[in-house]
Amino acid sequence: MALFVGSILAVMLLALPAFAQTTVQAMPANANAKSYGDGWECNIGSRLSEDTCVDVVVPQNAYDTNRSYGSGWECLHGFRRTDDAACVAVEVPEGGFLDPSGERWQCLRGYIKVDDTCQEIVLPPNAYLADASYGSMWTCERGFEATDGLCTAIAVPANAYLNGSRYGQPWTCERGFFEQAGLCEAVVIPENAYFDDGTYSSGWKCDRGYVASGETCELIDVPENAHLDRPGNRWEYNKNFKKSKGLCVLNN
């Protein structure tokens, strides 16, 4: 019995190499052994198709990339790839130019893209082309503002000047004037005062030692044991004094 089992095992061992050989796939044409590991890969210029390596077909107006990945070809500069694996010329409209990619086009300065064309931008009088990627395609010259697609002159009142602001009031009153009802009125400075163009100022400020009272500046009556504060438009007690019945008395 042992002799019979041994004979069967010997036959199986002899048959294994023959079986393994039948499972190894033969290397097709246009292929080479892999640099690392077992198996094979298609040569550059060929691509795997089922169990064979077929040559890459380079269409017209294209070139071979000589790479083992991708389609194996790219369109020439000035041509673009289509869905049916062909390269067609990029049609650049009048007023346009082929961009550096060689696959698209852009409009020249002074033109705007409309569908597949470049239409010239029509500038109104007193305007110039804007170099902005969004918004208006043109900007009014200094002294003009956009109104209903035109550039109309800005009405600057007397004693004012253009401020160049893109938002809000386009003009500013000159020094010594303040805006009132769209005009620039002169600041009336009372006696014992000076011009002040602060944001929240009435246009003038009283001199040191005076305090504003309506439209005038009145002299400050500094009581004994008191002194003017740092701005000089009111008084405060000396150290160790306090107010008592309108006087400055010792605080003790």
C-alpha cells in the first residue's frame, strides 16, 4: 500500500512544473521584461490592448510623447484634441490671439469675448479702457462720471476741487469752506478763534482761555486756586482743592 501511495505522489510532483509552465503568459511583441518584479510591460510607443502591445497611432497634427503613460501623443501648438482622438486647428477670431498654451484663444486689449468672437469695445467720449478683470470695461476720465453709459462732466461748486474718490462725493470743499446743500460755504470764524478742519468740528475752535458759546468765544473766568486744563478751553481745580459754593477750597 505504501509503495502505491508513493508512486502516485511521484507522478504528481513530476506533473507540477509542466502545469505551472502552461500558466505563464508568453511575452508579446513590442514588450520587454519589467525592471522590477516579474512579468512584462509594453515598450514606449506601444500600449496594452488585452494581452498584446499595439503601436500608438499618432493622428495628424500631433507628435509622439515617447512616454509609457497617457495617450502617447499630444497635439501640436495651435491645435486642440477632440473627442474622437484627433487634433483640429484652433480658430482664432479677428481681434483675438492664441494664448501660450496653444490650445485656446483670448481677445486682444480693447475687445471683449462674445461667444466665439471678439467684439471691439466702444468707448464713450471722455473715457478710456479699464484694465480690470471684472466690472466696467472702461473708466471715465478725471472730471467726468459714468451716467447711463456715458461720461458726463462733474459739476464742481465754487471753492471746491475734485478729490479723485471712486465712491461718494467726487469733490471736496477747499480749506476754509464747508459743504452745505451741495455748495461750499465759507467758515465764519468768530473773534478769539481759529480755523479747525477736524472731522467733527464746526470749522473753528476757540483760542486757549476762551470757551465756545453759540457762535462766539467767551473769556473763561478762572477762579482762585484753579487753572486752565491742557486744551485750555476750561478750568480745573489745583491739587488738594475742591468746589464749594462756587469757590475752590482746600480738600481737608
